[in-house]
Amino acid sequence: MKRILSFAFILLIGLLGKSFAQPVFAPEESYYTGSNSNASALADFDGDGNIDVVVSQPYANAATVLLGNGNGTFTPQTAYPTGSNPFIVVADINSGGILDMVTGNGSSNDISVPPFGTL
């Protein structure tokens, strides 16, 4: 299993003036997202207030979503099919108040949108 994505919580403690103390890092957490993942975006895709992660997988023609648990950890990946060579865009495209994921697919010259309400 190839380690593709790792996350660390950074705590910066403010001191007097404009400087910060040495950052404190939590232990590394790694999540498998597929081979050759090349782009990622952070957003609250399911509207629960937790940050989620989406990662593009150009060789698998998919976008992988890891939903945030709210404590710095994520659920196992769920892959959504896309066109060929996807690049991720995040926006509220249906005006539903929740950010949506769209991929622009460079090699197939189209876009992909996962079914609304499934994330």
C-alpha cells in the first residue's frame, strides 16, 4: 500500500508581538487514496461541520472522498467515477448551501458531478 496523503494538526501559540512559538504537531495520520493522486481540496461536502478531503486519481479516472470525523481523522475512502484525467473544483453549484465537488476532465473534455446528496 502506497502512502499518498498525510495530515497533521498544527497548533501555533501566539506570543507577545507578532511572533509565534515553535509549532506543535500531532502524530502523523496517513490515508490511502489510490495511486498517483495529484490534487486535493478541503471542504465540508456533507454539511456536518467537519472538513472533508477530496483527492483526484487521474489514472483511475476517479475522485476519492474521505469524510472528516471532526477529530482530525477521516473515514475510509469512497471513490466516485469521473472522466479521464480529472482536476478538482469545489463550489456550491446547486445553491444548496453545501459545497459540491466537480471535476474538469482534461483528457475526456467534459465535467463530472457526483450525484447530489450522496456525499
